Amino acid sequence: MSLISHSIVVCTQGRSHEFETLIKCLNKIAQTIPIELIVVANSSAPEENETVLAIFGKYNEFNSKEYLVSSPGLPRSRNLGKSKVRGKYVTFLDDDIEISLSYFESIEKRFESDLNIVGAAPYVEIDPLMWNFGDTKRKRRKKCRKSAGRVTRFGKFSWIEFAISDQLVEWLPGCAMSYRQDISQQVNFNEGLENGVTGGYALGEDADFSMKVAKKGKLVGISSESILHKISPISRASSEQMEFARGSWLGYLIREFPEKFSNSRIVLMLLLNFIVVLLGVRTRSGLSRFSLTTASLRIKGFIDEKIHSRLLVGTNR
């Protein structure tokens, strides 16, 4: 039986400074808790991966550690790291976060308190210097109070809110999420969510993974712990790329989780057919009779063309 309590998977791309800050903290935690560290470098630039390897070699308090190299794409990198874990619990961390020294103790206690809990995550505090989309902390807290840790029928995800007590949630944020290792091995991160236009960025890969794990038990937001997510601008998708990724996200949710998004499918069908008519796509009788799939393909082609043209314009500026 493994003596390792926690396996930690950190995927990193071009963020050597943030990566080392995190590894220093994890190395200190490893002095008191048996930890296995798995680092997956997934930069397309060899020199960046060599920098990560040099940092990786400096910290040696871990019970076990392994350095891996993957092609760009977070889902495939996390799948590679997940395939190597041996601990009782596995935690996926972004390389641009800060965590407390008590983080893993709190996570472990919560898992041990209820065998039906299969996943857990802390409250996520966003670096105030990195707010985007015109959002503010006050606005976000107001949104969270209404539906903390929930997924709406139209694919909107609310963050886990700091609370007096732990709370059941429907998804876990990928910047810091933990699972029972044996349960997590039954699900993979969906590499199909990666997109060439977005440089391998996969919107919602964390929500997709955690919602599938949730079918096997409870997901919990831990009130006693929080992490700071710095949201480094390095190796992050642009606003145009994010919009492209969002375009197909709701359609994916409807296909993968029909029990939750069935009403969204009906609304989306009506909306797509309305758009099809506006685009002049009609049958001989002049009425739209296209299936959801056909309409989606036509509209996707139209949107893709617009997005590609916008990206090309931005590149040539």
C-alpha cells in the first residue's frame, strides 16, 4: 500500500517565476506531509522546458517526484500526469497560484470525514490586479452568493464562495482541485476540448472533468481554505480566442450532460433555427427544417470564418 498521502500534478508553460514560487511552497509542505510531485512541462519551446527542469531539480523534500514533457494542451498534460500518480488523493494545481501550508491537511480531513466525498476545492481568491471583462470583487461576490459553485442551465459557472461552513458544489475550479485518486482514475480530461485556433486552450476542461466525477459522489467547497489565483497573462488565451472557445461550450454541455441541460437544448434549437432563417438557409417551401446538427454546422462555419478573419486582422496589426 502506498505511503504517499497526496499526489500533486502541476502543468506549466512559460511561467518559470510563478512555477518556482509554487514549488518552493510545496517543498516546505512536503517536510511534514508525504507528497508525490509530478510536473508536466508542456511548452513548445525546448528552452522553457529546460528552465522548468532546472527549477524542478532544486527542491528535494518530496517523497517522490517525476518530471514529464507533453505537447501543448492542458487536458493531455493533466492526463499524462494523472496516469503516474500513486497517492491516496490527487490534486491538480495551476502554476500561478499561492496556497497555505495547511491546504493538504484541510483537504485530507474533509475527505476522511465523509466517504461519499469524491472531490474538494478551496475558495478561489482572484488577484485584484488581474480582474478582466469589467468585473469587480463586489460584483463577483454578489453573483457567488446567488449560486455559489453552481452551473446554470446555460453553461455559466459560479465560483466557490467563502462561507462559514463547507458547501456542496456542482463543479471544481481547475486552478486547485483535489480528488480521491481511485475515483479520478475512472475519468479522463477531455482532450477533444483543446482547439488549434486557441493555441491548445480548452475552456471548461476542469468543469467537464469534475462534473463527470460528481456522478460518482459529492463535490465540496472547503470553507477553511482559500488560494490566490494570480491569473498570469503568460501562456493565456486572448479575449478573441476565449470567445471562440465559448462558442461551442454550451453545445458540448448539452451533449455530455443532457439530464441537466435539456431545457437549454430546446432554447438553443429555437435560437439556431431563427438564426438559420436570418442567414437565408431555407428549404424549398421557404421554411427552416434543418436539424440541430445541420444548423449548428452551418452556423459554426459562419462563426469560424468570422473568428479566423478577426484573428488574422489582429495578427497583421
